[in-house]
Amino acid sequence: MTFLNPILALTALGCVLAPIAIHLLFRRRTKPLEWGAMRFVLEAFKRQRKRMRLEQILILAARTLAVLLLALAVGRPMFAGDSVLQSRVPRDVVLVVDNSLAAQAVGAGEKSELQANKDAALRVLEGLDAGRGDRAALVTMGAPAEKVATPLTTELAGVRRAIEAVEATDSAADMTGAIASARDLLGRDAARQSAIALLSGLRRGSIDAAKVAEPVAESAMRPELIVSDPADAALDNAAIVSVEPLRSVLLRDASGQETQQARVTIVRHGPGVAAGATANLRLAAISVGESEAPAWATTAVRFAAGQETATVLAPIGFAKVEPGKKATTGALWIEARLDDDAIASDNVFRRAWKSRETVKVVIAAPAGENLGAGPTAYSAADWITLALSPRTGGTSGALEAENEPISVARVDLARLSPADLIGVDSVFVTRPDLLASDGWMSLSEFARKGGLVVVTAPTSAAAAVQMWPEPMTKAFGLTWTVAREVSASGNGAPRSVRAMATDASPLAAVLAGLSAELDELVKPVVVVRWLGTEMGSGMGSGMGSGMGSGSVGEAARLLTLEDGSPWLVAARPDGSSRGLLAVLLTAPELESTSLPAMPLMVPLFQELVRQGVGVASGSANLLAGASVPEPADLRRIATDGGSGSAAMSEFARTASLWRRVDARGATRELVAINADSAGSATDLQTQEQLTPVLKASAQATSVTYLKSTPAGEKPGREALPRTNRTPPMDLPLLIAGLVLLVLDALLSRWFSHASVGSMFGSGAAAKAGASGVRVQADASTTENINRGAAA
Amino acid sequence: MAIGENNPEGDDRAGGRSIDASLYLHPQTLARLATFEMRAKMIVEGLSSGQHRSPYQGFSVEFAQHRPYSPGDDLRHLDWKVFARSDKLHLKQYQQETNLDLIVLVDCSGSMSFGSRTFADASGVGHDTSPDGRTHWSKFDHATALAAALSYITLRQGDRVGLEMFDDQIKLMLKRSSGQETWRQIVSALASHPARGTSAAQKSSDLRRAIDQTLGQVTNRCIIAIVSDFFMDIGAIRDALARARHAKADIMAFQVLDRAELEFDLRDAAGGVIFQGLEGESPLRLDPRSIRSAYLAAIEEHNTQLRTLLRGLGYDHTLVNTHEYLGPTLAAFVSRRNAQIKRHLA
């Protein structure tokens, strides 16, 4: 038991001594009275001594106990089991309203769970009393958790308005963040009772009881957790998890007849998972500003009984291009749709896409290193040029060809400057050993802006000791580096190349388009000379030893030698989300490898550019709740399902489509924000499953569930929980103390025989009359006696 | 007798103090006293004949009755006329009137100095304070008035009156006299007694000793009026009265009590007082309300025992409340006593 007002309680407890002090004080002030019939006083005292002592003890006990009870009441004791909602002490309640994607679940003809959560929050708010000092704050749970109405305030009307204004988000529930925010708001005020009111349908999309709870930081503050009843309406829901076009950059076919596909992953939840089902998936590529209706390409996605996730390769519908017109290039997106179900937001997925007529590639090579007289004389730059733009072969000095999807240009490696990289998508460096440090800085700057930089090992004619890896590592902020010494097969037996198709890094998508044929393509390729890598923290143990089974950190091994040592590596500069550096650890020359003469050569570099450019430009596709880089440059694109504010904040919580603009207002790229399918699970969970997880995650003293309000019934205070815990004790203590005081007064009167005194005119007169004495009431007898004695 | 109906004051300049009997006797009381006639319940043996009849059937003036002759009787008292008529020997008996000797025995112990009535209320002439400066009317003051009144009545009948004051022993004694100055002397002695109204004496009363000393001074039968609060053991009182009875003395007991002692109504003393006894008892701190019932029971029991004791011995007991005027009390006493005498003589 603790006291709400401990100082007051201690002070009041000190007052327990008051009756004794008053007794002693009055004892000191007792008046002397000379009395003639002293013998009868002594005799009466002897007769009454025991009774008087008992009476005094009883009165003292009653008074002391009364003061003690009043002191306890003033101190306002709190017991561990006191419920916040029934407490009489000031309460702090942080309302955590679930407005995540799962809260959008709505059954047939019913209100959404978000509305139910808001109603429950209002019910809890009605249970508070600002006049008593109750305070409330509001936190929403859509990721990332947001403090909507803070700090704790007694202005409950403002909190009510904030609750009513809460809108749904398409992000997953940030339970941990919300609880941490709530605990942060509550602080540690021992004089107040604290509670977190978690108002959610508690579907698996909001909190997964099967997962181990993420405990908040250990703290002595342990609030009570008030939780709305888990939803009980079983709902089926399907969500689009991802849409990945096979080509990260769409190189428009001049004819406009696109045959593009996208890999779409769909997940479904609810009781319907137990049965097989078919979902209608529609895909369309939509350009910004396109006024015509999307040309949907429909795919039937079949789920087997018990199957939750399905990934399909679905065609993308393109709007037909009128004859004689060129297809629109520029910003476009892929929009995928499913049929409506419990949650509408996760049935739409938009995937920002890049569309180009050509990809501009610059090959930085020494001046004069143009296509030689024949294949044996071709330099690495020549082979790459041929691979990227096969039709330019033999056209010396004029590498650019019309209607080539990839345009290749040469720049002097020694004079490489940022100006050479304007408007370029990718830069190839075939002689890194000749590149100055300024050149490396220019390349790293280019990569950080979303460019693709491909570095190949220098020709075998270069120095045996390689000095270029150091400036490259430094410029790109790599955590790994290339070995300085060239490795070569000792016995002359070349090494074969192995594809790392299973690399889990997102960068592995660079070669995803070749995944089906890659194993066959790499088989004939042999490597004679190559450069090793040195183990770096970013590469992990697998890099140096070559025995690893996958990429570690930001670096991805796209291709390896047969012994597992890296051969083609991709990494982000500084581990950022934009830009791409690909390093081929062998010079693409016949002296070092058979690659230039093998069928792998063209598709490898074509894919490296086509996909690499898209990967390098960074992800413009975010899930709701993610942090948005440079939000000020974003402008909203109106879509049929779009809603919310026109300005982007630091975090995007609503599925929407945006365009990033440059200083002149021109569109640089599209940014698509989609519903986070992690929050789309509509599976039901029981109190028994949830209670331990909730209690652990909030470090709560107890978990109390609110009663659900029946549909159509106005929520009222009677819906608040009726706990069987100890009720507040201050009022009973106060009543008990007052009763004791009354009892004390009665005892005092009874024991002092004051009632006899009041009957003076009857009983006493009768007695006196029996003695032959006429009695006259005179209340000032003692005064007269003392006056006489004083005289 | 110098005390007339129109001049009840008995100034006494002796001792340098002016004693005014009206301080103690209200004029109305004195006026009523003039009509009283004190008769002894038992006709006492006096030095001179008076209006009080002797209990002995003697041979005086007034015929009382005949009784049969017994051998040895004085033949001078034979009624020869009866013998002549009936041939039987009868003696004539007569009632003899004697003088009344009244000894007023006033208790001057410490407890008698208690009083809760204001002097101004009780004083006959409306003085606010007593000659010694007190503002309260003590039981001793009331006893003084009562003794003066009894003396006045007795002296007015021509009988002799003596005064004695006692606590643990006889403190003052005035010889019996029916002289003109007797009443003044009595009043002066009462008013000037050093122990009056104060608890300086701090002594309890010893009635047995006082009775012994009194009876040792008298040779004839007399009436002893004891004016006291009788705050003493019943056993000691019984012993004292037994001795008086043995000496064939008549006792008139006037128990003077203050109304506060009778009622113990100390409501304004809530919270407790320190009771200080007037006869050397240890002080006692308590709430008077808590013992009121026990106190009343104790004093009532004592008074009942005293009354029973006195009446059992054939003596008068009169409870005198200091808050009441003396006249009605005395009137009731005298009339009751006369009625008893008449019944006795009848």
C-alpha cells in the first residue's frame, strides 16, 4: 500500500498524538475545586475507578483510531490492485488508438475497426474527470507510432477532438513504438495512477501473439494496461505484398508493343486460407498524366488449400500506342489490383517504374583505345562496347547508333570530369589503374546520385601490383577492398565461373533477368587471371575466404569462381540506398578470361546495365510507415484511391503516389508508397493468447479488457470494466473515521454521564427531593465554588 | 430579654468587630422566629419551673393521673377522696413544668467552610461579602444562622442556651444562660470564630469526643442541638449518640449541606477538576461527571443511614440546605417537633 499524498499522510498520522496531547494539555489546565464532601468523592472514585479506567481507554482508543483513519483517508492510500478507471486519485491515461492497416478491416455492413477503436477511446475518455485532475494523451499506432495529442493534458475536449480526427493509415502497427511513447508520456509521478489504454481489434496484423514480445526498456514505472476486447468477426483478406517488374528500367519498344511482366507476391489471411481460392490480379502500367483508362492485364492467381502466399509472373498491361506516335516515356508506374475484401488499401499496389528510350553508358578508357583491328586486339572497353551495343561493331569513332536501347560513349579516362557524367546512366571503367583520385571522387559522386559504376580489373598488361583498389575503396566508402596482387591459376588450369543465383541481397536483382539461363551461360567461361578480395567487415567472412554461401552486408557476389571467391561483386556506395558499384575482378579480355568470347558476355553486360541502372537509381517504392528521404521535394499525384495531405511528412503512413521534383519543378522520379502487407493479417486472436504478450511488452501491472459495445448501442460509461479489485479506500476510511468520531462523542457523553446532568430537573431533583432538599438548577456551581475558594 | 421582635440585631463591639446578626438571620426569618415556641420532646429536668412539662409524674401543681398504691409509696400523695369512695388506695400524680436547657453544638470542621451560594443571596441584609471578606455563603455561615435562630427561640421562651463549637474537640464553649446578653454573646462567638468560612483548620470533626466533653459539663438532662454536616463515619456518630442516649439527653440533629454537595451538578467542570478536600484529604483529579452517580449514591446512603440512626434513637433529624432560607425550614421543624410532643404526651 502506498499513499497518494505521503507527506499529508505522515502529517496526519502525527495527529494521532493529538488526543493524548489534548488530554495532557487539558490536564494541565484543570481547575482546582475545594470540596467539602470529599469523603464521598473519594468513595465514589473508589467505586468507579476500574470502570473509569476502562472508559478512558475506550475513549482514547476510539479517538486515536478515528484520527488514524482520517489520516489514512487524507493520505489517500493506493493498493496495488486499484483499477485506474475506478480510482479516485488523479489518473494519467495515454490512449493508444490502432489506426494501422489492420484497423481498416471492415465486415459486411459494419463500421471499420478504426471507428470501433475510436469509440472505445472516447469511452475511456468519458471515464476520466478533468475536475479531479485526470489527464489524457493520444498516441496512434500506425507505424511509426505518432504522439497526436501530447503532453498529458486535462483538456479532455481537445483529446476528444484529436481522437475523432484520427485517420486510418496503411502502415503496419508499431506496437512497440506506441507503448514506448506512452510510457515516455506517463513518466513517473507517484502521486498519480498511470495507465495505457490500448484500443485495437488486436488482429494478428496489429500484434502477433505468436511472436515474442519486444519488451520496452526496463523501467520501474509499471502502468496498468487497459485493452479493448479482441475483434471477434472473422474476415478474409488478401494483400499484394510486392510487385517487381522483370526490368527495373523499361526501355520502350519503339513500336509500343510492350510485353513486360512483373513478379507479384500475394498473401492471404483469415479463415478462408483453409480452402483453395482464386484471386483476380490486374496489372497495368500507367504514365503520369495519362488520361486514358489503364489497360489492365488480368491474371488469375490460384491458391491451394492452406496456401497463404503466392508469387506469380503476371503480364503488365500497357496502353496501346496509336500508329505513328511514339510511346510515352518518362515517369510511370505499375499498378496492381485485387478484388475488394476486408481491407481495401492492401488490394492496390503501385510500383514506380523507370521508362527510357535509351540507357546512356559512358566507357571511361584511355584515349585512343578504340576498337582494334580484330578480336585479339580488342581491349576490355571494346568488348564491353560490343556487348552493350552490338550493332556498333566496326564503326570506329562513332559508337552511338540510333534506335539502340543502350547508347555507348567513350570518354578519356585521364580527363574524366563530372561534366562528362551529366545525363549518363552508367559509367564503365576498364582501366582503374589509370584513374586519378579526382576521377574516383567524380565516380563516387555520380554513384551517390543514383548512377551505375562498373569497374573491371585492369588489363593483364598492367602492373602486377594494383594500386587502384585503395582510392576506390576510399572514394566509395567500401568496407572491403580488392587485393593488390593478381591471382592466377598456378598450373595454367583456368578457373570456371559459378553463378550465385541464390544471393539474397537486393542487389542480386541485377542479374535476376538471367536467372533461368545463368547456370548454363557461366559454364563455358573460364578465368585465367583475377584479383582477389580482402576481407572487410562489409564483406563478412565469405568474401576473403571465398567459402561463404551468400553476400554479407551491402556487398553482393553476383558471380564467383569455382572456389567461391568473388568474381563479380556489387555494392552500394557508403552502404546507402542509391547508386551501385559493380566490380568485375577480371579484365574482360581474352588474355584473362574467355568471357568475351562466350555467350554470357552480351547478356551479362546488357543485364548489368539494364537492371543495374534501375537498381542504382534507388528504390522509389516505399512501404507505408517508412522514412521518406527528402520529403520536401515530393509532390502528390492524384490517384483514384489517393487521400490525405498534399504535403509529404517525414514518414509516409498512407498509400499514395508522389513525384520527386528538381529545382525547376521537373519530375525526377516517382515515389510510390504502398500499404504494408505486414499489417494486413486479419486473423483473430484470443485474450488468453494476447494477455501475456501485452503484459510483457508494456511491462504492465495488469491487463484489463474493456467490454465491447454491442452494435448500434451508444457507448456509455457502463461499458467500462467492473473489476473485482480493491476499491479506493479513502472514502471508506473517511466514513469509518467519522463514524468513530461520532462513536467517541457518544461514548464520551455516556461515560461522562452527561445525560444524567441533562436530566437534572427530573432524576436529580427526585433524588434530592427524597432528601428533603429543593433543587434549583445552577450550571455555574463550580464557578461559584471556585470564586468563593479564591476569595 | 433585650432581643425584641422589633430589634433582632445583636450588635457586639467586643473584639473590635461589629457583629450584625442580620448578616446571618434574614429579618423575615427572625420575624417568624418570634412566633416559635420551642418545646422539648422530653421534658427536661431544669433548675426552675418553666413552660416545659417534666416527663416525671411528680407532685406539682397540675394533676396528671392516679395510680395504685404500692407499699413504700409516700402516703402524703394518697388521694383520700378516692379511698373514701372506692375503698381503694390510689396515689395522685402531677405534671411538673421545668426549664429547658439547650446546648447548641456547632461543627466548625474544615468541611463546614464549603459553600456554593453567594453571600449576597443568603445574607439577611443584602451584604455582598462577609465581614471577613468572603463572597460565598458557607455551611458554617448557615450553621451560625441556625444556631442563632435556635438560641433566639429558646431564649425568648426564657430557657437557657449554651453554645459549643467543635471539630476534633470542643473549640469554644459558652455556658448556658438565659440572660439578656446571651444571644449577643452567642452570635458574637459564632461570627468571630477564627475557623469560620476557611479551610485553614483542615481538621475533621470528632462528634464522639465533642459529645463526651459536652456531657461532662452538664449535670441535668438537656437538649443538644447538633449543627453539622455529619461528614464522619456512621459508626462514630452511633457511638456519640449512644452516649447521649445513655445520658438521657435529647438530640436535635441539623445536617447542614450545600446544594452542590447534594446534587453534585458540576456540568461546567467538564474536562475534569482537581478536587481538594477541606479536611486534609489528598487532591484528586477527575471528571466529576464520571462519578456523579456513584457520589450521589454514596451521599444518599450516608444520609439514609444517619437518618435511620437518629430516628431509631428517637432523635430528630433535619436536613438543612444552605441554598434555602432558614425560616421555612425552622418552621417545619418546630411544628413537626411540637406535633411529636403532643402525640407523645397524648
